[in-house]
Amino acid sequence: MSGPLRSTRRPALILALLMAAAGAWITGCTNAPFDPESLANRRPVARIFISPTETDSLSPTSYYHRTFYWSGSDADGFVVEYYVTLEIPAGLPAPWITTIRTDTTMTFTTDDQGHAEVLLRVACRDDRGALSDTVSQYIPLRNFPPALNFEADFDTVRWSFGAAAFRFFTLDLDGNETLEPYYRYKLDTADTTIVRDFGTAGADPALCWVRRTFASAGGDWTFGIDLHDLAPSPTRNLTVAVRDSARAETRLEWTWEVREARGPVLLVADGSPYLDDLYYAAMDSFFGPGQWSVYSMRHGLPDAGWVLLETFRQFEMVWWYTGSGGSQNLVDAVTPVRNYLNPSPPVPRGRLLLVSRAVTGAYSDLPYGFIQSVLGVSPTAAPPNVFYVPAGNVAEGLQAWLPDLASAYNYAGTIGLQALTGTEPLYRLEYCRTCYDTREPFDPVIAVRRPERSVEPRADVVVVSTQLEYYDRPQTLAALRALLTAELGVTLP
């Protein structure tokens, strides 16, 4: 009897429990929906974006065209507007502005010391009307003076002959729009109380400040200063100044030597010190020690071609010599040389003595037009290759006043010249079937003049294409004297 009774009661108990659970679920679903307004509104938070330095104090920022940033956040909603005030200077009450922006850009006027300041206050309101605390930040502002220096590719002037060119750049960390639109420059002890605009009467940097407007402006502002007719001095001083709208001025000073143009001939030293020994001795012999001028190419050409041209024009003649190879300096100077020899009237023509074995042929980098029209020879050498004159071989002067030259060593590198129409040979090596090359001519020309003497007694150009430092020294000095006086018309003391 006990087994069947237990089986009948268990299903009834399970059913009762299920009905009770279902009733409880039905009762829970009948509550009202959740109302967010029933919770207290949390206030939003305002922030200002200014980063402190490592010392936890603010570094001054640029005064001009500054942008300030702020933001707000709300944990249970969103920010709908901001309230901003900027006290300029700090402590001077300013109106509150309502905005949905998160930044503002302003410009400032600095005091006499180049300083300014602002106190920024910000608060915000959320979508349920709650206001944040007001946050504030003091921001010191400072004017950064303009930067001024030589352009990166400018080779600074260490010395010059009466003319010099400089190139500069300037920029302002506050923004180049804060730069005043002009620069000023003066020389030495010019009167700093006087400022005259470039191109007006009396605008001489040796007398006063010269003010000149920038020609153009870009990311960097660049400008040049050209100086003419400089008086000789072991120390000439150039002062350049730029200013910004906050009255901050930056100056750059540069000191260099302006050399006196001594004697009628400018020696252009474009070779090794071994060559200098010959040509310096020749100039001492012709003009006296210390009474002549040299332009050393150890540091290359001046920055501007017109400087070289104006330098040349201070002398009756330029005597340019190079080493055993070609000269990039001479290649780069072909335009000033051409203009020196063939100027526009009424400027008198200059004269040139060029001693170089690389004036023509395969080793020459000179433009063909310059070789032909200025030097008066063919771009093709004759014979075609560089050769060496054996010791004892003689270069014969083709005029009675030109002494012969005897090679003292076997190292006199030479290139043969082909004189064009209007060009006259001056020196020719003695005939030697096996000395110079396997191809004719076996008596090559190694010096010419242009124009021919029958056209004009004084030559404009004389070219010597052999290394004179390897010839007999007394004969070489005598030959050079004859070339200067009899061919180029230079009067020696």
C-alpha cells in the first residue's frame, strides 16, 4: 500500500510550485518603467588645455595669434554650452561669453618689455541645466624676437676688393606677419639717429641707417645686401637689423677686410702653392713686394658674379693661372670674365693673361663659345692630347721682343693651341718629331694673343697653355715681362 501512495502525491507538489513561480513573475512585470529623472543629476566637468612644464609652472607662450582650447564632459548626459571669459590683463574683469565652441584665437599687444598675459576662465552647462565648477588658467605671453642669420648656402665674406654681397634670412616664431616689412643696415660708425630709405638721396650705409622693404615673403623671408665702392680697411663692419610689431629688434654684425686695389694687375691665384712660388715672385719682381694685389681662389668665387666683375674693373688687367687640371672656378667665372673684356661703353675694356694647360682639348670644361670667341682658339687641341715638354726643349718666341723659354724639367704639361682667325701665335715649341705626340704638329703653338698685332698693338687676351713653373726661372720671368708690357700694354715701374 505504501508505494502507490507516494507516487500520487509528488506530481501535485510540483504543480503547486510551478503555479506559485508563475504568479510571482506576473506580479513583477506589472511595475512602472525606469525614470532617469528619478536619479540626481551629476554636474559636468570643464577643462582647459594648457600643459605645464617639468617645474609645474607655465612657460611663456608666443604672444601673437594664440589659440586657447577647452572641453567639457558629463557622466550622465552631455554638455550643451560653455561660458568663457578672458581677462586681459589678468585681474581686469571681462564679460562672460556663451558659446558652443571649444577654442578661440586672439592677438595681443605686448608692453614695452615684450610681455602680455591672459587669465582664461571656463564653465559649462549640461543637458539638464547643471553647471560645472569654474576652472581658470593664467597664461603668460611673451614676444619672441625675430631670428636673423646668413642663408644656409651663403659662404660668408672674409675679404673683398671694394665690393661685397651678403644674403640673409629672417623669421619670427610669433608668425612672420608680425615682422615689420623692412630691414635696415649700416656700415661701421654710421649715424644711427638717421634712417633713409633705399634709393633716396643720402641713403648711404656709411653715413646712416638704410631702410629697405623686403622684396618678397615666404615661409622664410630672404634678402640681400649689395655693397659697392667700399673704402679699404682691415676691419669693415656691417650691421643688419630686423624688427617685429612688438618693437623687438634683432641685429647681426659681420666684420671683414676690404683690401686696397694695388697696382694695375690683379693676380688670380687658382693653383697650388707650388705655382704661387713662381707667380708671386714674378709680381714682386715687376711691381715690388707688397705693391700688387692677389685674389686667392682657395675659398672659391665670391657669392655673386657681379662682385667678381666689379673687382676685376678696379684693375687694368687680370692675370689668372690654374694648376695641371681644369678649373671649376674659371668655368663658373666665364660670364664675369667675358663682361670684363667686352663691357658696354663707356666702360673701358679689360685685359686677360691666362696661363693654363686646360684651356682647350679633352681636359677643358670651358664652354666652346668662350674658348672660341673670347680666347680665340679652337676647342680641339693640336696635337689632341696633353704632352710633356722634355727638359732642354725650347719654346721659341715668334717676335723679337719675346725671349725663348727652355724647359728645365720633364714635367711641363702642355696642350697645343690652334689659333682661329684674328688670333696670332706668340710661342711655338721647337720642331721635334718624337717629343710631343705621334701626330702632327710636331712644333705645337703654346701661346697666342687676340687680336692680332696688325689689328691692334695691345692685346685684349693672351693665353699660355704650358706649365711655366717647370721652365728656366730667369727666362720665364723675362718672357712674362715681355707678355705684360709688349703684348698687353701694362706699364711696369
